Amino acid sequence: MILAAGLGKRMKSEIPKVLHQVCFKPILYYILKSLSAIDLKNTFIVVGHKEQLVRQFLNSDFPDAIAVTQENHAVAVAEEKLVRGGSAKS
């Protein structure tokens, strides 16, 4: 589970902090690329602030990642998804 719902206020940008670029790639890219070396059943990305931008990135670069919208506490959101089966994107 990757918590990617933050505003990134201290970055003083409208871009979600996980999409800020380092060496021409979003920060989230490096995290997910590292995880791809591990044979994980599911990778949950908890999204919130400007979630459509994060979802677009995931759909184009990491389509197997499961984005879940943070409606309350992030861990509870992902846990609920996992308990319900976890494989369907929402």
C-alpha cells in the first residue's frame, strides 16, 4: 500500500506531490518500479488530492496498480478494499 493522497502544500504546487518529477520521472514512478521487482499480488495506491492526475499516470504506466480513493483514514480505505477482494479497480 502506497499512501499517495497528500496535498503537498509545502511544495507550493498544484501538482500532487507523488507526481513531482525527479530526473524526468514522477516520484511515484520510482516507488512502483522498485516494487515491480517483487512478485506482489496487489499494489494499492491510496489517492486523494487531484486523484484523476494520479489515476491517469497509473493507467498509462502501471495499469496493474489498484487505485483507491481516500474517503477517511487511508489505511482503512485500503484494508476495506483488500477484504472485499482487492483486484477490481475503483
